[in-house]
Amino acid sequence: MLPHKHTKEGVLNEKLALKKLLTYMKSVYKIPQKIKGLSDERKRKPIPLFNIVMPVLIFLMLQYESFHTIFSAPESMEKRPKNCIRGKIPKVDAVRDLLSRIDPKEIEEIHAQTIDVLKRNRVFREGTIGGYVAAGIDGVELFSSTKKSCPDCLSRKNGTRKTEYFHRSVVGKSPHVIFGQEMLKPRDGSEKDEGELTGAKRLIRHLKKRHGHFADVIMADALYLNAPFINTLKECGLETVIRLKDERRLLFQDAESMFQRNEGRKRSFRKGKKSIEVWDLSGFEIDLTWTIS
Ligand SMILES: [Zn+2]
């Protein structure tokens, strides 16, 4: 986490950073208080919910080894689990049992309330680009298995023609904050790209509804150069920046010929080893409805 981890000073810095983090969680975001309010559907509750969920959260934040290792072999972790767990260290089965019973809706609400606080405290206004709050949108695969599956799984054939089950979501994030994520559903479309665009539209509408104007500009890769998606952004009052990689695309070639004619040239500058050139052009021949290819 910190470069001088093994020096006395490093350990102290680490402890201070963790203490500061925990103080913020408690006083500003009220995370521990909200964890205490989660519904506990277990029949037997030998260890309180808080004493399981809070350490799991801290271990995830500190990016410790899997929590399976922590709870199945706490002795291999030196003193670390003991510093975070009050009382008995729960067995890994107890952790798994509790976590699988927690309602994701309740967790999502804690997350949404955290975004509310960040927005209220104008945290997003601190890391702007040219005064704009920028958020990226992209698909991520969460996990996959050929053995286990659930009714919400997406599926595909892997290299050995075996059916592989997986989950994928679309995530909206700024460098330090995840605004939200939308799980892709099997019915979102058989094509990967189709499903991701459907999920992305749902995510943008949901974020707009829950958080209002959460960002100014949405950044995405070429997959999102899609008329219905861009119309969704427009309806929600969002601007967009899309990164094109495929130079064979007609849109790219069209732009290239305008670049060569030096039309709309704005400025050029260097950033590190890269030289960056900026054009401001409109009126491309190809309209967006064509680009769904
Ligand atoms: Zn599943």
C-alpha cells in the first residue's frame, strides 16, 4: 500500500491512513451504522452480523488475500485479522452463509447514499477535467464457471466447447468512485455488445433518476458509438467522449480526410511523450444510425 511498508515510519503511516479512513467511514458516510441496519435472515446468530460484515469490508478495502484464506486459516495472517475483528473469528462457512443471505438491494442503497454524500459535499467537483465532471462507462466480467450457475447467468461456449457461465455488468465510474453498476441479464441480448448497450442505457437512466446530474461528460470506448445509447445520454443531459480505435471505420476515414485538409484545427500540445492534436469538427457524412456494425 505504501512504499515504506516495512519501516517503523511506514507502519505508522499505514496505521494513520487506516484510522483516518475508518473515521471518515463512520463520521461522514455512516457506513458502520448502516451495516448494523442490514437485515439478518439467519436462523441462528452466534456471531453478530456486524462482526462478520465489517471485517470482510475492511479486508476487501485493504485488498488482503481472499477472505476465504483469512477466515479458513486466520493463523496464517499473523495479527491482522485480530486487529479488525472483535471477539471470535468467524469460520469461513459462517461468513459465506451470512453474505449469501444479505439482500443486494440493501447494499446498493448504502452505496447510493454514499454517492449522495459525495455529491452533497461536492467531492466530484474537485477532480474535474476542464471544469467538467467526467465518468467512464465500461463492461466488466465478474466471474465465470463451467460447474456452477444460477438463473441470472450469462453463458457461452469456451475453447473446449464446454458451456461456461459468467456474470457481466456495466460500470459507471470516475477515477475514485463507482457511481453504479448494472448487471447484464440473459435476456438483454444474445450478442455481447447488444447486451452491454442495453445494460448501459439502463444504468444511465437509473443514475439520472437516483442522483440527478451525476456527471457532465461520459467517456466510453467505440462499442458505445451507438445511436440509441447516445440518444439516452442526450435525454439525460449528458455529453459524451467516445474513443475510436479502428482506423478502418468509415467515420474515422471521413474525419482523417478533414484532418488532412487542416479543417477545424484547434491546438496541439505534448503530454509526456505523447503529442496531442485537437480538432473541432462537425457535419460528418455518416450518421450514427449507420455505425451499429
Ligand atoms: Zn449466475
